[in-house]
Amino acid sequence: MRGITRIAVAAIAVGALTAGCGGGDKPIGSGASSGNPSSSTSSGGSTGQYKKGGTVTIANVGGQTWPCQFNPFNPSVNGVAGGFVYEPLTFVNVLKAGATTPMLATDFAWSPKKDSIVFTIRDGVKWSDGQPFSADDVVYTFNLMKAQPALDIYALWTGAGLTSVTAAGNKVTLKFKGAAEPYFFNFANQVNIVPKHIWSTGEAASKPATWADPKPVGTGPYTVESCSPNNITYAANQNYWQPGKPYIQKVQYPAYLDNNPANLDLASGKAQWGGQYIPNIDKFYKSKAPENNYWFPPTANVALVPNNDPSRPATSKLAVRQALAYAIDREQVSKIGESGYQPAANQTGVVTPTFDKYFDKDALTAAGYDKPNVDKAKQLLQSAGYSSSNPLKLSVITVTGYTDWDASLAVVKQNLAAVGIELSVQDLQQQSYNQKLYTGDYDLAYSSLSGGPTPYYELRQLLYSKNTAPIGKQANSNYSRYSNPEVDKLFDQYASADPDTQVKLVKQISGYMIKDVPLIPTTESVDWYQYNTKDIEGWPTQDNPYAQPAPYNIPDAGQVLANLYSKAAQK
């Protein structure tokens, strides 16, 4: 599933939210309005009330059958839990420069120094089992992440300086060691709030990081009606706090092991919501029906991730990583592997043109990473001790069924062969891939994470040492095992810096992408998004980008599902 290692995960576009947003469209970090609980308070694809009915089928390749686990703290499975079943305090729209919409919190207010924030928790919300939701659930969720560091996948307690989370009535206060506004995207938007009455007992309490959570209880628009290895059926949450929503009563989420059958289901209209690469999309998909539509907003990066840990004698060598970066023809990977739908990335890790003001083109050019350099790559390999008589042999893990990644890696393999590197590609089922990626059991990995409203968010996931872990232990997001105290200091300075300084800090951080080559971005990851309007309306579009549109984005998927409706049901 694209983006299931979420950590979403991405891009900026423009467009206005429609009416009935309940206080949405606030800039990130500003106070959200309270919202009127009698009106639509989600981010607003649909306006007004619609009659209930209809089914949406999702075609998104996961490269595995469903394990029927819905633990929102587990990056391997939270893509089918967040947004669908579990919700955050506030929704932050990456496609609208971080505009906020109140969710489980109706309002928030920062202290003058931005080192503490008070959320006003929404009244009248019930968990899907009918139990009341309260501020205690919010406090429990955050403190559980403190007690169980494996759950703190955004390093809030260990890196962002979170020191306490307390409640007084319907107010929840988060206190930090210092200015913490940039972490808002993580703690307000990406932390799924869980019910204390479920998670404080039994296996959920004793093994929260590994608990399967097979019948999740959440506040989101849907519940899990049934799950088998081949399909998840979601049913509308009859206790949902947004009156009249969701309109769609069933969501079917089949398991696809390969892009091809998913693409056929989308082209035929059997599935209405897609999230994968379709080659020659205009002919294969768009031309099949006037209701077939697509939109690919650029998001973060797809990258070749070398294992930087010293236990890997080849990929831990800077010269080897530099050789990889010089050898790969990113334009060729984009053109052949992704049909040009995903633009070529660059070694700074800054997505352009989305984040042009953070992009240091001069530094990229000065380092020679603006174009492939086969001779330079060969020289570096020779300096590292490799030659035709002692060739460098590496393997790369990828997800089976991701046909575009396979095509991209075929280009990468050819590029590397030209400089004397023998690359073998290991196609793995998603669970096996995740296990190797998270624990560092690989030479190279082909991977993509999501980002946020600025490049800082993606780069922090990828490079911040407190997001990684020793080999054999599960890393939260820094899977390359990269660790540089100087880079950590730059990340730590970001929160208290003014906007101009934040831009300079990102340029400095991206400079270490050039200097240390902890990973090699190949293409700019887009939101793969196909949608069918024959019966279903309310979709996010380029003109109304009320959420990231791909079904693998969380919590955005919940925003989309809460706004979709069936035209047939209105008759």
C-alpha cells in the first residue's frame, strides 16, 4: 500500500474550501474555530446534507493480503485504520499550506512562547461502541506513547520535547521544553486518539505495539464490519459525531497483490477510488468512461535508501553512496519507470517546484548531482576498493506488485551496471518488506514516506537520529540508520526559528543530503489518485483540494470518505 509507512507519506496546492467547514481553512498553528456541531465540520468536499446510501470500492495495491490488524500505532497497518476508524485532534491539509479543520478538538491555543498548547475537546462525541469520548482518552493516548516508546512514531516525547499531557475538564494541555509549533502537524494531525476503556485492559495494555486490534473501536466515520485476507468491509459508524455523516454506507477494500487487476477494476468502474500507478493512463483508464478521472499532486520523494549502519560494510561507506547517487539517471527513472507522471527528484530531498524557496540549486550543481556522472561514480567505487575483479554486489528490497517500482528499479539496475555495481532486486510481500525495512535487514531499500507542509517534515522523518533504532530493533521512520549530531541540532533549532531562518535551516539540512548522501531520491512521489463520478460525488479535485486524495493517505482518507455521497441514493 503506497504510503502505508505513513509517516504521509506531502505537497502544496491552492484552492478554497467550500462552505460548511466548521472553522476550517486556518493556517497551521493558528487557533481553530469551535465549529457548529449541527453542521458539517469536516474539511468540506461536500456541502449540505445528503441522503445515506451507496458503496465505495477502493482499488489500492498493498502487495499483500490483509492481516486484519488495525493497530493505529503500527506503521505496517495503520493505513487501514487512521481516518477510517480513528481520528486526530485536528485535520491539517498539506495541499492547502497546512490549513486546519477542527476534529476531536474544536479549538486550540498556543502560549506566547509556543511551548505549550491547550486543546478544547469536542463535547458529545461517542466511540463506535457507544461509550463517551473525553479528554481522558486524549491524555491516555499521549501518555501511552510516552510509556511505550515504540508507539511514539513521531518522536514527540524523545525528540520534540514533549514533557507532559494533562487534562482539566474538556481542556487538554501539551507542554514542551521549548517552542514546538512545527510539531503541530505531527501531534495534532497524525496521532490517532484511542479509547482508554479499550486500550487500558488485556492484550492492548500489555502489548500495545504488537496488539492486532482486530475489531477497532474509534470515533471515525466507519467501523470494521468484517475482514478476511481478501477484503475489508467497513460500515458507516452509526454513532459518528458529524450529524448525517457519513453518507456512503459501505466501503469495500479488496486486497490486491499486483497493480494489473486493480487497474482493470478501476478502468471498468468496478472500483471507484484508486491509488496506484496506471501506465498509459489516458488510453487504459480515462478513455474507458467519461466518469473516469485522475489527479496526481506531487507529494514527497521515492528514494533508494542505503543502510548506513556500520554493520553493512558497503552501503555504510560514503564513497559507495556517492557512487550510487552519481550513477542513477533520475530523468530516465521518471520517464521509463513512472511514465513521466512522477517528476525526477534531486539529491537535496527538497520537492520542486512545490518547495522552491527551500531548494538550493547552486549547492546541487556545485556538487555535480544535477546530472548523472558515470566516470565520477566509477572513480568513487575504485577508491572504495571495488573493481571489475572485485565487483560491488548489492541487493534492493521492494514491494511485490508495485509494477512502477519494478520498472524504476530495472532502470536503476541498468544504471548501476554501467558503473560496475551488480544489483539484485528482491520483490517482497508488504509485511516481509516492512519487517526488513523497519529492522534494518537490507542493503538497499526502495521506499517512500509522506511529508508535510514544508520539506522539514519529510527530512525529519528521514534523517533525525531519534527516529531510528539499532539494527534488529524497529525504527520509527529513519530506516537508513543515519545519525549525524550536527543535523540533529539543525532540526532542533527549527521549532524556535523565524520563517526566514527555517528556510535557511532546511537548506543546511538538505546540504547534508548532498554531503553525506544518506539516501538517494529518484522521483518525486505523487498522490496516485483515480476517481469515478458515475455514482459517487464529493471527491477532492485540483480545484477543491480539501484533502490529499489518495486512499492510502491518513488521516485524509477519513476526510474524503466523510464527504462522498451516492447520486443514486438521492433519488
